[in-house]
Amino acid sequence: MLSRRWFSLSKAHTFLIRMLTSSSSGSQVFQNMEEVRSRLREIVGASTNWRFGRILEDLDSLGVLICYTHTKHEATLRSPLSIVTALVDKIGLWKQHIHPDCDIKFTGNVSWVGNTSMEVKIHMLQLLDGIYCPTLDATFVMVARDPENKRPAFVNPLVAETPEEEEIFKEGEKNKIRRLESSKASLLKVAPTADERNIIHNIFLNTLDSRTMSFRSRVLPPNSVWMEDTALKSLEICHPQERNIFNRIFGGFLMRKAYELGWATAYSYGNSRPYVVAVDDIMFQKPVDIGSLLLLSSKVCYTEKNNIQVRVHSEVYDPNTRVHHTTNVFHFTFMLEKEIPDVFPKTYGESMLYLDGKRHFDSSMKEYII
């Protein structure tokens, strides 16, 4: 068995820089103009903005690569462990537009280490007027597995050598505690708080039909939409082209497809092109096998002024057994340039989605200026 060794946080802090555009990496990444045009068709969207779904794929790949570098042993050519994405803790954007004709740089490092898990921070910067400007920050949680028995595997510890690195490591500890507390307070486990119950009851009162005053009769207030009417769905057949090294479907592909459906949901709801502000709390609950039928369903679960919170539920359907298995739940915060209708839940289940969406939106508001 290979012995574990201590890694300095600073040594991993800036080891990774990757250029994605053709202007500065033509000789390294793109060999000719046809390859450049082909790549640009993949990464530039209809609005001539960088496709955020493709960025999600790159972030996932980079996070795994950083962890493989951290777990590599000096005596081996490559890491003896398998690294998988367990959670996308949070992704926040600082700019509405990501220009397709300006260089992009990614830097990342392992910021916290447990026994078998690692927190990874990735920063994306774009070259504007000769200066690399912060564009995006992402935090992932990766777990190590023994490739033979698939059980959790110990990873190299991390040591902080400066006060700044101590703060980064402490922040990782706080993030772990926050995730545990959030899991315990999940609406799937405990009842809403008193304030949240008041919110739902006020929504119920505001949607009662004043002509009948019956609990069964509900009406929409002006400039509002029922949550059930915001739903969109899609189906993906998971082909081998999207597999990872474990012959499962690449997590970045799942994130891209979920984001694109979530974006379409926000666009349809607001009748205006939305901008993604934050992504958070994406838990990879179950791997997706090649050939699976992947069902994606999305809803607008919370709105406030010109902001939309969209929830995308991902599940695998087995036609032979007719069984559905949840694989992921995605949470996206979008912003529009105009105010939008309010969304209203009708059932108790939708009310829980509304409260959960509000929690995610409020969490994004604390960290990112919307």
C-alpha cells in the first residue's frame, strides 16, 4: 500500500492554467482554422456569448484533474485512486457576458481535505483590455475511490504554510459544517420553520377565491403564474460519446444538459434572455450508465423582482422494470433585465419547492451581487 504524504496548499494553488480560446493558444490547442471554427461552433451560443454549459463541462474536468494531481504519489506515474465528483457546492458569476473572442484562464487548487474527500476551488478569469478580470468562482467536492473495490480511499493530507492558506483551509471547514447543517434542515427531513410556514399560509390566503371563500377554490393574483404551468421536460439517450474513464456518463455533460433546460425554462417564463448568476448544491446521487434514458424536468420554483430560481430534476428511467431513479437535482439562479411575473405554488409539494427555491436564492444573494 502506498503511504500518504502531506501536500502544501500553496504548491497546488496555481499549478493549473488552461487557455481555451484560439487567439493565444492556436499553436498549442488549435492547429488550423478549420479546427478553430469547429471548436467555436461548440462553445459560442446563439447570442454570441460563451456557452455556460460548456464551461460547466470544463470546470468538472478541471476539478477532477486537480484532485488527481493532489493524490498522485511520487513513486507512480499516475494517481492510484479513482476521483469522482460528489457535489457542486456553488458556482457564482461576476459578469453577465463571457466574450468568445477574449482569452480565458482557469486557476485552481485543493482548498480543503478530509479523509476521503477534497474541496476544490476554481477561478475563471477573462482577458479584457490587457487585464485578467475575475469572471467566475466555483467550489467542488470530490471523493476518492479504490478502483478495485470501489470503496472510499484515503487521500493525501493538506498543510497550510501561511496565514492566508490557514484562512482558506478554515473556510473549507466552515463549508463542510454548512453543508451538514443544510442537509439536516432539508425540507425532505424536517418541517418548514415558523417564518416559512407563514409565507406559505399567506400565499394560500392570497390565492383564495374571494367570491366563494372555499378552501378548494384558488385563483391567481394579477401578473402571476402557477408553478405547475412553468414546467419543461426533455429526454436524453446517453450515448457512449459522453462517457468518462469509468464508462459512466460524464458529470459535466449532465450539468450542461440540466443547465440548458433550466435556461430555456427561465427564458420561456420571463420572455427575455436570462443570465445565469449562480449554481449551487448539485449532489451526484447516482451514476448514469451508458444507454440510459435520462429524463430532465424543470420548474420555476421562486421569483423575486427580476430574478428566477429554477430547479431541474434528473432521473434515469428503466423501461424493463419501469423504475425511476433520481440521479441529480440542480439549482440555477437567473437574472433578467426586466421584472417578471410572480410564481405561485398550488399544492403542498409545490409549496416545499417554493421554500427550497427561496433558500437557494437567499444563499446566492448573500455571496453574489444580483
